[in-house]
Amino acid sequence: MKRFIFFFTSFFLIFSLFAGSQKNHNNEDAFTNVEKTVKVGYLITGENFMSGASHEEDKDGYAYEYLRTVASYTGWKYEYVYGYFSDLCKMLENGELDIVPDITYTEERSKVMNFPDHEMGVETYYLYSIKDKKDFSSIKDFSFFKDKIVGINKNTYQLGLFYEWKKKNKVDCIVHEYEFSDEAGKLLENGIIDFYLEVDYVAASEWNPVAKIGSSNFYLALNKNRLDLLDELNEALTELYTVNPYYNYSLWNKYYITSKDYFHLKERELKWIKDHNYTIKIGLLNDDLPFAFVEKNECKGAIVDLINYLKDSLNIENLKIEYKFYNDCFKINEALVFGQIDIGYPFIFDNYISETYGTILSNPIANVPMACVIRKDNYVGLKNNVAVQQSERSAYYSTVFFPHLKQNYYQNDNDVLLSVINGESDGAILNLYKVQNYVYGRKKYEMLQIDSLSNSLEICFAFNPKNFVLCNVINRVFSTIDESYVSNSIEKYSVRTLKYTPKELFDDYFVYVFIVLTFFSLLALSLFFTFEKLLKASSYDELTKLISRKKIPYYFNKIQTEIQKSENKKENNKDIEIIDSDNNDIESKKESNYSLLLFDIDEFSHINDFYGLEFGDVVIQKVAGAIKKIINEKDLVFRSGGEEFLAIVKLNYKDALEIAEKCRCFIESQVIQHNTTKIRVTISVSVTDYQENLSFDDLFYNLQKALANAKNSGKNKVQECLILK
């Protein structure tokens, strides 16, 4: 018996030691899994899928984030090998890599690589073109493919799909297979091939999808010999999709909000826009902060930003947007039903109510938070009744979430809030964004407090059912917008609407406003008189914005004075200081050559008589602008008479003649238009050089004589007026 007990005890101890060693060994394996290095094929492809295809670059993209998520469940450490798809697939088949993303399952591939139980995502294959902008989505006759060249990547799943599609639709085309997607993409953009078959998320934004070939699931494919990795990956993905069943969908939305064909309008959509004269009419609610409001005769707000996004996305040159504002949603709905507008906003996303009122709805555009406003001394809350704005979101919200309360209806938000202050209502329900504009910082509402409500309202666009085509376009385009775009736009206009209007400021702080206004009125008067003096000193011609005639002697004398100073100080080798049209110093060298040019519009009296004085003013403005444009900005140009202009330029006589001819040619080539009237005009020019022994009057007299000679000898010419010294 003792011998039996001895043997039994010995056997138990040995077994315990063996089991303990196995347990430690398993623990070591588990620890090793955490540190396991996995060789991953990193695709050189579109930036949204796997960007950063080198060790030096930052990494991002759909596949990269997917791999990092897998690592958070497996503890894998990645070693990246960079290459093109076909090369990485061969390396995976040869056992040189452990994992390659974006591989579609086929029976043939399953013989040389493993596939997990869960797909990585779904990809769609399109034929893309740059030259053809026509919509082929509803055409059954594919004869336009005849003799066209279609480029396809070698050794890809879509290659087989294309041949099936080609056979099914009896497509007659020329097929070229390429090793690298970059090569085929460049050939398409350079017009060497007509169409290119590519995955939707890789296609460039300027490519135009003309035909959908098919779609398939794609996977993280694994080395056939790494069954350990396959087991770990399946376990990780099962846990991932149990926790987050829509992980792939959310990841796709993050990097590829929509496929590339979403902005491509179909034939019926283009027809709808054409039938509506390239105009979309939108009905909005008056003063619907922060979504839509009018400021300085311009429509602004978060919804207006969305509509501008729509317009930019459609990229139709002649497309116009017309906004019409209404006092309540009932009137907007009525305008929709009778075809006065094409889109209505804001409507609550409630399909039953929409059907009742004869409209259809878009997908939700935004969530509008709602608020309850009560007096600060109201310790009971909403007990018997609530104030709402009739036919507004607040009335609907109260009906749904506070059905036991009686609704007191008012025309506007201000009346709603006053009813709470006066005790007519226990509280009010309002759009949180909008109520902040009324309450925060307002003295007359200081007894009110705002409490956010837990439920928000989904808001959308509404359409007449006849315009379902437009509804489809709206849903497709707006599905591409990131939520942050909408929220940032709402926040931007919410902050702006918190500002006081002058009327609100006046109501709340009358005494302070009066004092401030009085002070600024006195200050304004003082500034006005000072400005009037400065304005008189500047003396510009009102019509042409050139220096007026009366300032010619002033500037001419300045030039004479500075030239005289220069000659008296030649030994100092200093620059001459000349004054420009803004009374600033003109940089000038110590030797000065000045010339004077006198311009006159030919047949101007005839222009005034035949086309009228208003058109004559336009001609004067255009000619003055042309002269000012050609003359150096540091030189001086005056309006010396009705249709006469004088320029004092810092040029020698020969160069001044060239400038005069340049002005004459330029003006002769221009078409002057006002309303529907178009004419060409010519000018005559006389040119002389500056003579220090002659007064301005003498110089100007000689210029006028030369100009008269130009007029008498045929006009439209430059007349020399060289005065011998």
C-alpha cells in the first residue's frame, strides 16, 4: 500500500510539473503573438486608399486605417513592403509577404492564398473617359465603342468582368492590357486610349464614368502557409464586426464619401435642368437663423452654403439659383404644390406628414436642437401650456414630445418670448440656435433662462413629387458632404447672429446709446470738415478721377522748382525730387527730360449730339482710363478740358512720341459700349518737350496749335511740336 501511495504521489508531481511547463509555454506563445511581425504589401495607389508609400512619408487611407484597426485586435507589428498590385500579389503567392490588401476572391486565387471570413470592403468598376461627357447609363446600344481603345490592368479581377460585360452587351472595341495603373491613367489623360477600366476609389476626379462594369468584395489576402495569421485575423474581424457591424461602411464614408459617378448628371437630370431654363427656385423661411436670412440684400446661412456646394458640384455654367422667402412653412408647401418653387426648406423629416401635404422629402440635412425657455422664477416648468410659433418647428416638436400641453400660437419669436415674460405661457419651445439671438445679452429678456431639450429635429428639403429627379440629385450630391461641413457652417452663422442689431441695442440701453450717438455725431462733424478741406486740396476731376485742370500750374511749378534746385546742386550729385498726383515725391535721377502730351477726342461734339451726353461721359471715362493705363503711373495726367487731356511725362521727346502713338493705337482698337450702343473712337495728340525758358502758358499754346494742325489734317494722328532751343 505504501509503495502504491509513493508511485501515485510521484506520478502526480511529474504530471503537475509537465502541465505547468506547457502552461508557461502557451503563455510564451501568447506573448510572442503580441510582438509578431507581419509583412504587409503596401500598395502604390490612390492617396485615399493607402497614402504614404515610402518609409519617409506619413501614412493614411482606407486600407491603412483598416490594418491599424486589425492590429489593435491582434497585437501585430507591421513591416511594409511597397509595390504595385501585380508585383505584391506575386510576392504573396511566393511566400515573400504575409498580407496584401484589396484582393478580390476567386477560386484560382484561393489555391495560392488564404482569404478571411469577412471582406474588407466593396469596390465598383467603371469604364472612365475624359473626352466623352455624354450620359450612357440608359443606352442599350453600345455601338459608340466601335474602334475605341479600352485600357485595362493585367491580372486583375475586373479584366474578367469586362470580357463578360463585353460579350453580354456585344461591344466591339479594341482592348489594351497594361502592367501598371499609372501608365494606363496617363494614356487616358493624354487621349491615347479612349476608355480606362478602373476601381471607383482609385479613379481621378476629372475622369467621367460612362459605364458600370460590375462590383466585388475585396479582402486582406494572406500567405497560404500562415494559417496562424488566418486564425488570428478571423477571430479579430469577428470581434470587430460584433462590436461595430457597420465598420466598413463608416470607413468608406470617411475616405470615399461617394463614388466618382455621383456628380455625373444623368440624361433625365440634365433634361430637367434644361426644361427649367437652367434655374432652380428655392423657397426659404424668413429670418430662419442660422440656416437662411438676408443681409445687405444677399442671401446667407448654412442652407445657402449647401446650395452653393450643390451648384459648384453640378458644374453647369448657366445654372442660376433663385431664392424666395415666406413667412411660414405652410406657404412654402403651398408654393411647392402649385409649382411656384422647386425646393422648399425647412421641412421636418416626417414622411407621413409629407404624404399628407402632397410632397416628397430629401434625406435629412441637419439636426436642429430645440430649447425650452422659461422665467427664472418658474420652479414648476411646463405644466399647462407652451408658447410656439404657428406652422413652425416648435409647434411640431410640442405636439410630438409634449402632447399634454395646450399650445399658444404667436406670429414671431419675439411675441413668443414676451408671452412667457408676461405670464401668458408657462414657457416656450424654440429653435436653440435662433433663441440665443433673442435672449443672451438682451436686457428685456434677462428674466428668462434657456434649457436645451434632449431631442432634436431632423430637417430636410421638400419637393413636388413631379420633381423627384431633382430630389435624387440633391440626395446624391449632399451624401458627399461631411457632417463637419454642415456643423461648421451652422456654427459660423450662429456666432454671427448673436450680435446686436442697432434697434436691439437702442431698446435695451437708450440712455447710453444716446450719449454714444451724440459723441460720435460731434466727432463725425469734426471729421467731415477736416475731410472737406483735404478734399478741396486734392482737386480731382469727378468724372475721370484724373487731376483737375486747376492743379496744372501747381504741379508745373513744382517741376520747374525741383529742376532748378537740381541744376543749382549738380556738384552734390543728388536726385531730383518731383511731386506726383498724390502729392508724394517721385523718384528721379539728377538729369531730367520732360515732355508734354495733349490729347483730344476726335469728333466728340458729334458723339454728344448723336448718342447723347450720358454716352459722351462714358467715352470720356474710357479714353481717360486708357491714357492713364498706358502712361507711367508716376507721371501726371490731367483733364485739361471737356474732351481734352494733358500728360506731363518724364521722358525725352522721342520716347514721348512713342507713348503718344501707343495711346492713339490702343484707343483706336477699343470698342466702347454703353447699354446696347457700341462705337470706336480716335484721338489726336500733340507732343512737345519741356523748355525751361518758356512758361506753361507758352508751352500749352504751342501744343494747342499743333493739335489744331492734327485735327485739320485728318485727325487720328500724333502731331510733333518740337520747339527749337
